[in-house]
Amino acid sequence: MMTLSKALSAGQAKKYYDAEYTNARESYYTEEESIDGEWFGKLAKEWGLEGAVDKEAFARLTEGQDPRTGEQLIRHVSAKEYENQYGEKVKNSEHRAGYDATFSAPKSVSLAALVGNDDRIREAHRNAVKTAMAELENYVQARMGGKTPAQTTANLAAALFEHDSARPDKATGYAAPQLHTHAVIFNLTQLENGQVKSLQPRVVSQSKVRHRDLSLGVERAAPEVGL
């Protein structure tokens, strides 16, 4: 199953990087001190982003900047407070950094992978996430502005962070086994001429209907791991 967040601000994305995405304190089935994450997408590859996620590159992408040089690629909007015509204080929204698409394995799959300590199932989960993300990427469009129609680009840059536990229950503190992956999809895509544009948000939100369901990906892989 995939759930899609509302647009993340740059501040939120950078805060979540430390507090949620790379934080391994609540990941009970891994011995690592932190979660490195993994780059995904044709645009990420175009920029030479492969392997473990780099914090500085992540932060630059949340601001709409080139992850290598820090050059501003799309118009950046900073949060500002101002007084409207009625004398009311209004705060505009901060720069839209991207979206968090969370892919969650079914409970039975999570238990078999984590409690059963079956790495083959975790690998099937990873493959299913990447299959779904590749399907989503095919529909990515650039927001052109004004009355100009959005243009299909079929490329994106994302950071994948795999977690193995749900958030602890507030009453008991218990964190149930839950295999899931946060895919942070940055608000950037590239036209054929090399120009970088913001994502067309409507296409991203509609991807919940278009993409291959994660559970289907796991079911297809299940015969190979003996489920």
C-alpha cells in the first residue's frame, strides 16, 4: 500500500531527515546506528546521485538547488509574514520541497520478514518499491506555468529510506514490526533541453491510482522466497 503526504516544506523535509528518515533508534530489527537511505530516479542518476543518500545533497534538493553545486534551479519561495488589507497578519507557505510516498508491506509480510528474519522477503519489498516508483516516474510532468500545459518528462529524483517498525504506541510505547519505505520525491524534474522545473502536483497525487500496488509486487516475488 502507498500513502502520499501533502507537500512537504523545505524546513519539514530537512527536519524529518534527522528526526525520522535516518533515525534508527526506533528500528528494532537493524543493528545500524543510522539509516543511510538510497537514491532513486533517472534525474538522480543524471546528477550522479547513486548509493547512500548524502545529507548536504538532500538539503539542497529540498531547496530546489543543484545537489552538486548548490545553484538555484527553480524559483525559491521563502516563508514571510505580512499584513493584509484588513490588518490581519498572514504567513505565506514555505518553498515546496517535495512529497513523502510511504510504501507499507502487509502485516503478514512484515512479520515474516522481520520476526522471521527472512532477508529474502526484505529484498522482495525493496524490489516492489522500486517497481512502483519506476511506474510512478513514467507519469511525472513538469509544471510549465500560466496557461501552458504540463509537459511529461518521465524523470525524477528521490531518496528511499527503509524502516522496520511503526511509530511507538503513545500509551504503551510498543512499536510493532512494520516494514515500510519512505520515498521522498523532490519537487524537481528536467525537460529535454536540460531546464529544471517544478513537478506538476496533480500528476503526483493521481499516481496513487496509477502505480502498481506494493502488495502485488511482493506477491509476485513470493514464490521465489517460498511464501
